Amino acid sequence: MSSKINHKSFFQFFSKESSGGIILALAAVAALIISNSSYGDLYQAFLSIPGEVLIGGDSGLVLSKPLIVWVNDLWMAAFFFLVGLEIKREFLAGELSGPGQLTLPALSALGGMAVPALIYVAFNQGNPAALQGWAIPAATDIAFALGIVVLLGSKVPLSLKVFLTAVAIIDDLLAIVIIALFYTSSLSIMMLLGAFAAGLALFVLNRLKITRVDVYIVIGIIMWLFVLKSGVHATLAGVATALAIPMRDSQGRSPLESVEHGLHPWVAFLILPVFAFSNAGVVLAGVTLDTLMAPIPLGIILGLFVGKTIGVFGVSALLIRLGWVKAPAGASTLQLLGISILCGIGFTMSLFVGGLAFAELDPSYAQQLKLGVLGGSLVSGVVGTILLLIAAKPKKKPQD
């Protein structure tokens, strides 16, 4: 694929992600306002609305869950399906399709996940329950981060917009691996075998060059049911289904890109805002500085703000200094630092991972999770934006 097509695809992706980030922010703010108003009990009752699905009649499969679980298990499977599509496109025909293009964002993303996790662990040693959340600050929220970048417009060079997008996509890929390896409950071998059989069917369809997307989606739904009952988090079925969808058909059209473009608005403007509204509500009554200084929220805040900055910027600066990669074109060191700090906005994926980590624990853990994620994301967003605004100011010419 030519560079021109790559950039066109990138701009389409960027515009949807950035505008979706604004809606996402509004949904999170709405959840905070409502949960701290006289309607707080109504908000909690809304999240607890029961939903039940019967498959195969009374003697068949019964799925009974409250609304919040349906949102996190089913709706987020659609989000992960889109993430899988984006990852495959970027690696096969996008900004990450060449080895030279991949080195800087890939290693920066690794640094940006390792350092925050280490910071969180350092603050929560001695508390095995809290340590389950080690991966919470390792995530980057692409929608929120790009939402800020689009508001800054030409003040951010295109090369840094591409860099931020690439880091966030690789970040999502690594987060998927972490969820698969570390956030599973007791496993059902029979259900895993069923999920494996569905995955094998998807692989065969791909090798046979079957391009009917509806066939992949039907099998993907079957896989989701098996994975849901297996103990592995069901959203991973969305990723597996996405990776099986062909990139090109015999006439050169892209089934994958067609599905991605069709699904993107639904995820950006409905699925993620509903997730944010359902998960961002935290009661702030009684929250003090001491509350934020507790090991869990402090570990998350410093992990997102300090850890992401050290990990992403530190690795990037080192690679550039050693001459192993080229610096993003037209970007100053201060602008690269500002973008690295924006990587500390971890909202969606951080809340999602935290929900998995603390699912079986006391509700106070969820409260601390939300405070940490909201605090760290807010600080990263504000400081990163200020730095980018400062870096964009024209330098004053010396007077004669």
C-alpha cells in the first residue's frame, strides 16, 4: 500500500478517535456528576438492572448478569473486536507495516508499560490483593489522548500524532496479552476446547479466503459464548475474530477496513461512552488528600503520570540519542515529552483492567481504582497539554 493511502487511512482513524474522545470525556463527567448528586442511588440501581438471555430454551444456556457486567463483557467485546481490526490493519498496511516504522513506538510502548507497573508494585508491596492491579497504570487511552491532540490542532506535528497512535495501538496489543495471561478465573477445559474449535474454524475460513464477514461474526459470537464460560475474559474472543477477517479479497477490496469503518462510529460514540458512564461514577464525598495518598490510588496516579513519562519519553530519547531511530519529523524534544505525558491518560483500558483485577474484592478497591485512574489521567492530560502549548509558542527573535 502506498504512503498516500496509509496517511488517508490514518486521518480517517484519527478523526473518529479524537472526536470520540470528547464524547467519552463528557460521559465520564456525567457519571461523576450524577453519582455525586441526589440521583446517586438511581445511578447505582441503573448499573444493577438484571439482564438474562436464554439460549436453547429452559434447559439450555442461561446468561444472567447485571447491566454493568453486560457492558463490560459484551459491549467491550465489540470494542476489542475493533481494536483487533485496527492492530491487524496497522501491521499489514498501515503506519506499523515496516520494521523501521515499528521500532520507536514499539519499544516506547514497552517502556511505557513496564515502568508504570513497577511504580505501582513499589507502592503496594505487602498487599497481595492490591498487587493484582499491577497492570492498571500500564494502559494508554487512545480516544482521550487523541481527543486532546485534535483540539491542539497544528500545534502538534503530524509525526507525533502518528507516534501517539502507534504507541497506543501497541499498548492495546500488549494489554490484550496481559489480560489473557494474568486476568483469568478458574478455567473450564471443555469450554476452552469449544473456543479453540471456533478459533480453528475462523482460521480455516481465512485460509480458504472466505470474505463474507457475517460468517466470521456468527462464529465469533459462538466463540464469545464459549470463552465467557471458560474463565478467560470474553472480550478476547473479539480480538481473535477480528484477526481472522481477511485484509483483502480477490478484487483488491478490504473486508477488514469496511468492517472497521462501519463499526468505528458505534464504538466511538456509543459503546465507549456507555462504558465510561457505567464505570466512571465514583462518590467523592469524604475523599481527602490522605485518600489519594493511599497506596492503590497513589500507585496508579504516579504510574500513569510519572511512569508513562519515564517509560515512553525515556526510551524514545535514548533510542534517538543512540542513533538507532530517527526523531519524529518536525518535532522538538519538548513536544515529544508532552506527547509522552499524554500517554499517561489511561482511562478506558485502565478501568477495564482494574475491574478484572479487583472483581472479587471489597468495593473499596473499585473506589480507589477509579480515584487513581481519574486522578492520573487528569494530571497527565493537563500537564501534557500545557507542555505542548508551551512548545508550540514561536521563539522570540533577539532584539538588535
